[in-house]
Amino acid sequence: VGGMSGKLSPEWNRRLRRWRKAALINVYRGLLLLFIGAAPAFLYLALISPIRAAATVGAAFALISKRQAVGRLWAALPFPDPVREKMGEDLEWFCRLQKKGPIFGLAVRALKRAVDMEVVPRPPLRVRAAKVRATSAVIEWEANEPSVFSAETYDVFVKDATVSDYPGDDAPEGDAPQGDARQGDAGWRAPHTTTAPTCTLTDLQPYTLYRVRVAARTAKGSSEARETCFVTRQVPRDTKGAVGPLYSWSQTIAEVVVRFPMPAGVRAGDLEISGKATALRVALKTTGVVLCDGALGGEVVADEVSWQFADPYPPSERERHVLAAGGRILEVTLPKKDPVISQRPWAAVIIKETGVEYTSAERLAELHLKHPRIDLTLIKEEVPELSEHHMKELHELMQGAPLGAGGDDD
């Protein structure tokens, strides 16, 4: 072929090169198929007698003990670039067939060692925070078309930021994490490494804004990082409530009480308060400042929503500052609907602001900073106290007597 190439036309030269390339690829494919087809016969000959089986096991152990040398020898075999490209397609096909039996799995392992098919991974998809608690959170994402030739691992970086200049009376301060040079800016902690598309973050600070970056990594390099953010929950106070930048709130089984610090000079006529079954709006008419306007964390009795200027006892540090400056404390009481039936406490006063679409993690973090949520897993469930009348009915039911048999009017 080499001698004839100078005497042929360019078109025939291109055909000859294409045929030579196809012949080379098919030679390697033939050797591979011969290996797969002859493997059962080799196994039969090796295990036909106890002596041959023992010799085969000994040879296998010898190869395993020298696996590094065997791997270098296998990697040094001549695989031209056209062959590597086509072998990659064959390897993908064998990966689908390796569940058919151990021979195909062995062929896949051999091809992976011989043909370097590692690729740079793509960035992960849909990174989000789930199961957020006061001191922990679960980060989840989706793998972006992972290659069957690469073993992907994921690096999860975490960075905390200041929540607010005044998060509350006894809100803990965040620590100072170490930086990471791969992220391009300071403050990122050492990465968490995982092979699964999920990672649990622990030792977090309550009511703190965290940024998280997730990047995929293989032997060929790392992908671009994808980022999300979230706000950890507040630790519930003794009143099962929280303190936010605009108000503080507490709750019992029967009601939720929200306290708004008001500047000096505010009167009842300056307020716009609207309480509905599932929504609450509190605003100042004079300045147009909206303190809260959105969906409530539970259903309330709209006709029984009340408000007043009150002197809280005991006042918080912020409330003492407001009162000392001549301000007042607006107290809005929200009676819960069916409190005995639905005993689960509220996680937040406002769970969604009116007219806001939460299409990104940043918008959701802004909501949780403005209207803090509490960690419900830290609240012990309360059992409501039964009245004497209910205790008597319960006793009658346990004794098998009809209700009211004791002569009660009810």
C-alpha cells in the first residue's frame, strides 16, 4: 500500500488511508472478541482437574501481587489514537453488557486500564439545600451526564456570612472559616468530599446565611462550581418563637403573639393592620413602611385577631431600647384555629410574602432572614390539659358507661 500510494490519485489515497484505519481497528476488536469468546474455554481447561485449578489459583495470586507491574505493562501496549477513539465506543457498549456475566465485566476493566477515557466532568445540576435545621443542612444536586469512563467525586465548599446587624438578644456569632484558593476568594472552609449527589453539613451556626458551592472532580480535572445559599433555623426560645430584624414572636398551643417595635410618635391611626384567616399585613401609613405582608404559618380565627400597644414583660434588649427612646411596642395576637386538633407549632409567622415569586435560593434566603424560622425538631410536643369535665367523660368511656350517665346536664 505504501508503494502504491505515490501512483494513485488523491481520492484513492484517502480511501486507502480509511481502509487501513478500519483494518487496524478491526484487528484490535478481533483480539478483544477472541479474548471474550475463548475465556470460557480457558476457564474450562484451567478447572478441569484439581491440579490445574490449584495452578490457576496460584497464578492468579501471583498476578494480583504484581498487579502494578502488570498494569504498567498493559498500559504500555500500543493503542493508536484511532483505536482509542473506537475502543471508547466499544467500551460504552460493553458497560451495558457487563451485567450479563463476569466475562464482560472483566473486558470492561481491561479496556479501562488500557484506554485512557477519563473526561473533565460537567458542572452539577440543581444544587439546593434540603432538611435545613438550626445546626445542620443537607445539600442535594444532580449529576450532569456523568461519563461511564470516569469515577466522579464531588467537592462541597461552605462559607458563612453575617445575617444581620441585630439578629437578636442572644443570637450566636459565626466563626471565621478558613479560605480555599480554588474558590478565588477568602472565607471558604475545607471541602467535604463525597461520591454521592448529597452531602450533610454539620456544626453550623443558628440563624446564619451560608453559601455553598459544589464542583465535580475526576482525574482529568474539576468542573465549574454551582452555588446555592440558605439560612439556618433559629433555636426556639422558651416562648417557642424567634427574633427577627422587624419583629419578635412567641406562641402557645392556642395563639401566636407578634411584637413590633414602633418609633416615637406613632399612634393607632398611623397603623394599617389587616388580619385574615391565612394572611397578615402590618404597615405604617405615614411612612409607607411595610413590616409584614404575606401568608401566615398556620390558619387563624380572623374575627378574633386583635392588637394593642402593650408593655411587654419581660422586655427584650431591643424592646428596652425602643421604650427608652420613647417608642412603643405593638402587640398583635393571632388565635390559632382548632389549636387542640392541629397541635403542631408554627415554624414562622410569615412563610411567603405577598407578590413575591421565590424562583431562586437568594430570594428564599432573603425571606428567611426577614422572617426567621425556628427548628421545630427542637420543640417538645405539648399535650393539652383536659378539663375536669373531659376527664370524667374519658373515665366513663374507659368503664364502658354511656356519656352523661352520672347525671351531668351536658
